[in-house]
Amino acid sequence: MPQLDTSTWFITILSMIITLFFMFQLKVSKYYFPENPKQELTTMPKTTTPWEEKWTKIYFPLSLPQQL
């Protein structure tokens, strides 16, 4: 039974990986990737509401007087 010659496997696999890498780079380089968007500082306008300025009591629905 003949012995399998594996002496050329390393260079074959290495050249295949390098070729695939270059092919992938060429494929990806054809796409247009937009630049990173610039970060804008957004400030939320402060709205004043009546309940922020005074203390309010929170009532539970069951503690309210019953409406007849």
C-alpha cells in the first residue's frame, strides 16, 4: 500500500489561505462604507411643570372616597 505524500500540503494550504484572504479583501474593498457619524450634543429643554414645584400626595385608588 503506497504511502500518502504530505510534503506539499503545507504550501498548498498556506497558498490557499493567502489567496482567499486577498480575494476577500478585493471583494470587501468594492463596497462603500460611510464615515463614522459625528456626535452631536443634544440637550433636552427643561420644562417646568406645576407638580415639580410643590409636593403632591399620591393617593391609592382604594383610599379615595367612593363615588356614588
